Amino acid sequence: MLPFEPSVVTVISLSAPIILVVIGETITEKSGVINLSIEGTLLITALTAFAVSVTTGSPFLGFLCAGLVGSIAALVIILCDTKLGMDQIAVGFILTIFLGKLSSFLGKEYVRIPGPYFQQLSIPILKDIPYIGPSFFDQNILVIFSFLMIPLTWYFIEKTRLGLIVKAVGENPVSAENRGINPEKVRIIATMIGGIIIGFGGAAFSLHAKFGWSENHTGNYGWICLAIVIFGGWNPIRAAIGAYSFGVFQIIALKMQSVALGLTQVLPLIPFPLMILTLIFIQRFNRSDRTTSLPKILNAFFGGQSPENIGKPLEKN
Amino acid sequence: MSNLNLKNISIFIIQVFLASLGASLIIILLGASPYEVISSIFHGAFGRPEKIVKTMLIFLPISLAALALIITFSGGLWNIGIEGQIVLGAIGASWVAKSFLGESALSPYIQLFVGVSMGSAWGLLCGLLKVKFNVHEIFGGLGLYFVGSGAIIYLILGPWSKEGIASTSGTDIFPQESWFPTLTSLNIPALPILIICLIIISIILFLSFSKLGLKLKATGINPGSTNKFQFSSSGYIYLAFMIGGAIAGLAGVFQASVFYHKLVPSISGGYGFLAILVVLASGKRVIPTLLLTLFFSAMISGGSQLQLRLNLHSSLISIILSSIVFFWLVVNSTPIKKNITNLLERGRNASF
């Protein structure tokens, strides 16, 4: 077994991309839109970030460009939905394949070459706090950004007016419209912001957690992130717990590589059956949430609620 | 009436033109020539008899997966788990081939039975999760797919590993008796082709003449039916998933025992996902689906030539296919179709 501290540092560090993607998708889905393209978007944004940072020497610029590409992918989905009345899921699925293969096609020259890093950002005083310090404040800016996004997103969704508007559109666009909100505009903006953050997640893969580029570099992580969003019950904090738990699985798989052959390939797939069980759980708790005898705190944790109007097109008058 | 048909045909031609234009633009943007790419692909797909057989071997699983999806899509179900059902079918076939039955002449037929049942069960499980536990079929299906992939990797590296050394390149080749019998020196897979023909006829009969099928089709014709939270009765969901899973399982059996003659980690070859693209574009109709599948299979089979002849990465094929489907859906969206119709009307009025 590893000592506690280095393991936590590694989990927090390795989970940075997943945290960002999960937060981006949570914001998107809160507005009632499903961005199914994550698997493809991650690949193309990871490539963008790495290629730009290799070419310009600036990982920061690569990071920003990945956000831009992520938002363009999201924009395609939401415009096809709101302007052309196309199915969000269908467009997201097509983009998954298109962008994924595009990354293989365009990425040939960047396979396994070195590139510039984000420097370690040791925040003076804070990094010396026992346990917490090295985990959170002796990391690079990407990692620090990723875990700062968790409370910020939670605050945005739950406590700000804008966040409430996004939630209202996801729950009931018609009544939101009656209150003078333009649901189409809200969905476009929320999906694009979500896309930017998902793009940052892609960048966090190629510039940090799985440094560099190879074909199918972020393979399957996109689907895993979609699963974790549901595991998180559309709540950024619960989603983050899901993402970090997945990080723990990965570390265990890595450590056990020498012990059990084959486990390394099988363990990363564990979130999927886990996701199914969680969905069953959520459903059970929601059905009986008024009569349940379970402690409130458990209910609060498992009782995630899907936005009422998720995946449905807006009704136009 | 003939006027109306003429109008529909004109709209169709304009749509095909616009969608091809969109896909060609993508090819040009990626630095290749659409003409060279397409001619190279078709040379690779149909240039020689062996190539036609190879194209056929790719056509088999994709067409089966697409037919399976017609059934599930008709019920408004997003069966993304189709890859998992293919995987389970392949596991079922391999199970038989690796067992004592593998060396009996009955092996292919037992494989069919076991593979189809396992694919069907995997589909049914997805339906059960949806009906009993309200787990949306996209996530249930994906979850079950990854469970299936995990099982394949476990089996290949564990119980069914190659003699001597476990490797992700797959299991040992199945005994000859477990291969499906083929015709002539070209190894034409006669039995699978026969089975597919029977399935096509059954599906057409089922959708056009049976009471159950008509009910199914009625849901399918409803434009809102692909909206993912569409209501369907639970018995109907089970039935659609069971039939779909069975046909997908058959695709898995063919992948293992007709194409590879062994179990490999990526046994489904992404064909389930490609079939989703096919069915999205073909609008769930059987004949257009088959024609489009033939086109897709030719592209994939001929795509191996791209690297050799034009030095282009083979991923270009999926890029082209997905962009064709994307642009096709765009030109079929209500506002764009309306614009094309209006344009045609105006053109005709102007000419008189």
C-alpha cells in the first residue's frame, strides 16, 4: 500500500481532466441539453491543446484553443437542435465519431513527441499545510484550476441568479419563458460554456494527466465522464466525488498491475456497472423519497434528480 | 400525382447533391481530392473478386446491426448498447468453439443458437433496466457494452488465453469444424448470406404485415419517435430489445466465426456504431438501409487502399461517412427542406 499523502496527491492530479469534463457536462445538462459528443470532443481538444502548445511553445495558448474548439463542437450541437430541430443525441453521436477520427487523421505528426509542460505552481505558505498542502497547493495550475471549479460551479448553479435561470430552463422551459427568460439563448450559452470547460478537460489530458498525443489518446474517457455526470446526480460536488473515486480505481488498477494480469484493462471499466447500480439507486430513492426511513444525509447524497426537460427540444409557438 | 413524385425526386436529388457537396468540402479541407479518394476506395472495394468477398464480409455484420437498430429505433429506443450485444454474440460463439463442441460438425449451428440467445439476453437486460429501473437505454446500453468489453479482455487474457502466452491479440484460432462452411476457392460465406436474406424478408414481412410490426412501424413513422424519452409500452420495449439483441448477437457470431475465426478484443469493430450512422441517415427503412450499408461497407473495405495509394490515414473513411450522415440529416431537417421546396416552387413558377 502507498502512504496516504502521495496517493492523494496522485489522485487529485490525475483526476483533473475528468473533473473539468464532468463539470462542463453538468452545466450543459442542467440547461436541458445533452452533449453526447464528449468522447470525440475530448480527443480533438486534447490534440488541439498539444499541437498548439508544441507549435507555439505556450501550453497556456494550447489550453485556451482547446476551450475554443470544445465550444465550437457544443455550438454545432445546440444550433442543430434549436435552429434546425435536429435530435441532440443524433448530432452528438455523429460528432463523437467525426471528431474522434478527425483527431487520428490530423494528429499523425504529433504522435509521441515531447512538448512544453505547465510548471509546478507551489503556492508558498499554503503548500506547507500538512496533508492538504501538497495535495492541493503543490500542483500545476491546471490541477488547481480543476478543483477550484468544483465549488465555483456549485455556487454558480445553486446560489446565483444566472445559475437559477439555467436550472429553470432545464426543468421547465415553458414556464421559464413565461417569466421572460429566453430559453433558446440560455441553452446556447450554457452549452457553449459547458463545451469550453469540456475542451479544457481535453487539454488537461494532453498537457498534464496523460501527457502528449497518440491515436485514440483519451479513449473511452468521454463515455466514462458521461457516466460520472449521472453518478453525480447533476450536482458538481457529487460529480467531483465520483470523478475522484474513479481516480482511486485507476491508481488501484495501476498498483495491482503486477499482481493480477488483465485487471489493469478490466478495472477502468468498473465505473460502468457502478453507474448502472447508481442509476438504479437514484431511481429507488426518488420513488420513495417522502416515505424513506433512511437518514436525510444519505438521501441527500443519493437522491440526485435529472433535469426534467433534459434532451427534449424546445417547443416553439 | 406524378407531379408530386417529380417534385419529391427533385428535392431528393438536390439533397443528395448538397450532402455530397458538404462531405466533399470536408475532404478538400483535409487536403485530399474527393475524386481520387472515392475512385481509390471503389477500386479497393470491388477491383477484384477477392475484394468483393472482403466487402461482403464487412457488409454482413454492419447490415445485421443496422437491421437490429431498425427494430429498436422504430420503438423510439436509442440502442447505443448494440456494440455490447455484438460482443456477447461473439463471446457466445467463442464459448461453443472453445468447448468440446468446437470440434463437432454441429458447432456452427450451436454457435448460432448460443450467440443469438446471449445477444438477445443482453438486449433484454438493457430493456429491463429501462422499464424496471428507469435507467435510460443510452447509459444502460453503454454500461452493458463496457461490461461486455471487460469480459472479452478477461477471457482473452485469462481462461481462453493463447496456449503458452496470454496476449491481447486474441485467442487461438478456432478448430476448423467451428468455421462456417464456405463456397468455392473465394470462400464465399454462403450460410451467413442465406441467413441474412431470410432475416431481411422476415423483417420486411414483420414490419409490413404483422399486427405487432404495424404498431411498431406506426411509432417509427411518427416524426417525434426518435426523441429519446418517447413513451412505449414495456412489453414493446422488451420485444424490440430482444429481437434487436438477437440480430446483433448474430453479427457477433459472424465476426468471431466467419471473419476472424477467433475472439479478439475489438471484435465488434465499431460496426454497431457505424450501423447507428447508417440507420440515422436511412430513416429506418429496410431497403435504403441495406443500400447505404453496402456503400458504407465498400468505403471501409476499400479504405485500406487509401494508405497505400494516396498515403492518407484510414480514419478518413469514418470522417467521410460521418460527415455524409451529418449533412444528410441537415438537408433533411424541416427548415432546410422547406427552403429547398420553396426554391423549387419559385423556380417552376418563374419558368412558366
